[in-house]
Amino acid sequence: MAQAEVLPLVSIVTPSYNQGRFIEDTIQSVLGQDYPNLEYIVVDGGSTDQTLEVLRRHEGRLRWISEPDGGQSEAINKGFRMARGEIVSWLNSDDTYVPGAVTKAVAYLRACPDVAMVYGEGYLLDEAGRVTRRFPSTEPFSLWRLVYFSDYILQQTAFWRRCVFDAVGMLDESLHYGMDWDFWIRVAKRFEIAYIPEFLGNLREYAAAKTFSGGLHRFSELASMMRRHGRRRFPPAYFNYGWDAYQAAMGERIRRDLPWLDRPAFRRLGRSVRSLGANLIFGRLSRLFPPSPYPDRWLSDRAYFLFPDWRGKTRLRFAGTAQCSPERVLPLRAEVLFNGRYLLRFDLTRSRPFEIEVPLPPGVPEAPMLEITLRMNRCFVPAASGGEDPRRLTFQLAELSLA
């Protein structure tokens, strides 16, 4: 008789404080998973609402404690230290998993032993728990985009191997808004992170949620964090996250100091201005700093890459094809910059796929991470020729790596 397969233990931690109206949904989404080897830990900060009553109803199917703590990050770390799983994650007490999420994440990690963390797609929920739309920011993994553009990893979809704690530590307990973003970056600097196009989790959006109520305090923490991890003082993420925070603070000041402006007509005008500003800022930044590459491997006329472990590397390998690029943009001239300094130029034609391997030149500006920028002299927009694709495209990238 064949021996039954032993699946790795997965530990899920939920930090909780006075979220009794939501936590039943959270618990059910975890305990209802079809994965058979699951440990669930709820770390409550001493709730005074119905949370403890809900937890007692599930006694025996989860572990829980309730005692004062220093906030969400400390509670999550406390749960991680209690956990025994080989694979871990956390799920906030107002969010939920999609059915089958744990099974899908574990299957990927087992099939790809070199990957330390996996994340996927997610949905946004309204306060009543109804799906409103796909979480719009998720995209395939790029360290440059994660450090400089946005936190596009939906925390509710992320699972990782416990061994990463030995290398990068747990959550930074001094952070209250960006502890997940900070943790992803620290993991990505040491390990491989992978994206899977599967819906795994749900984020609940409502006015009292911490993400929406943090204001300038949240932005100040995020700005400090993004500058600590990267070499740009004003990365695109600074403006992505700063616009909402500053316009909200300005609106609050106007309502306090100029109450006569707090009328329906002025409120509608303010919403229009905020929406227009956000669209202009994000649209401009998205054009200047597109994904590198897009999920279908196409590159725009600007592309950005980060290599955290570059010291001791001696060669750059670059491969791709322009065979699907229109004749009118060929030949393409590509320039390569290393940490902001121009060091290489080459031309691309459609004749055949190309492979270029060159030594890293001496004199590259010293930095903890190597930033490689590709600049192309022209591009094409499929939508301009009757297609539906509005992207600015150049050629398809197969590989960009250091050796």
C-alpha cells in the first residue's frame, strides 16, 4: 500500500483588534480552505467588542490569544513565533482568502523549490463583503517596480517559506502602514519571488480601514521606507502615494479654516480636481516608468531593472527579438545605463533573435543595488494603427541577467 503524501504544514496568522463585525468572515475563509495540513493562529490585542465571542465559537479549530500588544506588526510577529509551519502567511481580520488559495500557493512553491515567496491576483470587497473589482495594481514581479514605483503585491495573496525569516527577519515593528511593503523588498533582495495569475485573496475597502485613514502619517512612513531601500530621493512612488495624502490633508484644512467652502458644489469640484490630478500624475508616471517587461515580454521605450546581488558579477547577458516589431521602427537603437551612467549602445533588427553578452565596464557608480536602464530611440503604439493595445512598445525581451 502506497504511503500517503505528507504535505507541508502551512501557518496562517491573523492579527485582530475590535474587528468583531468582520472576523467571522476571515475565520471562515481560512478554516474553509481545502488544504488538509493547516495551522491557524489569531493574535488579538485585547478586543472589547464581540471578537472573543467569535473566537470561542471556533475553539479547537484554531489557536488564539488575547492580550495587549504594540500594534499590528508586533501581533503578526508574535503569531509567527508561535507558528510551526514550513510555509507561512498572515491575513488581516477584515480580509478573506479565495477558496483554494492555500492549495494553489503550496502547489507552486513545491513545484518551484528555488522560489521563496509567491503572490497572486486578488479582489477588492466593499464593507459588506461584496466583490467590487479586481485589485488593480497587481503585476508580475519586478524588483525595480517594487522598490521605486508601488507596492503592487496584495498582502492577502502572499505566501512564503518560513526559512526567509532566518535571512531577513520578521516584520519591522516600527512600521504601522508599510510593514508588508518593507518585508517584500527585504525578501526580494535575498530570494526569488514569483507571481501566479490565480485569484488568492480579498482586500476589504472601507473608510475606517488603516490604509485609507493614515493620511500624512502613512505617507511619511512610506516615503522614509522607500528612500531607505533605494537610491532615489524622489522615486515615482513618492508622487503615487503623496498625491492622495496631501490633497486629503489640504481638504481637511479647507473644511476647518474655510467652512463656507464645504458646500455640495465645492465638494463636487474638489472631487473632480482630485480625480483629474490623480489621473494626470499616475498616467504620466506610468508612461515614464512602465513595467519592465510587460507580462507578454514586450518592452516600452524605457525599461528599468534592479540587481541587488551584483558585486562580483562580471558580465551582462541580454537576449530578445524584434521579429514582431513593425518595420517602421527598425532598426532600433538601444542605450544601456548602469546606475545612471551611459555605457553601452547597440542596434536591433528583425532579422533574427539576438543574444548579447558584454563585460560589465569599469567605473560603474558604486551602490547597494545595480540599476540598469534601457532607452530605445523609437517605439510603436498598436492602437495608433487600428489595434486596441495603447502601450508604447519596442521589442520582446527574453533575458536580462548578470553572471
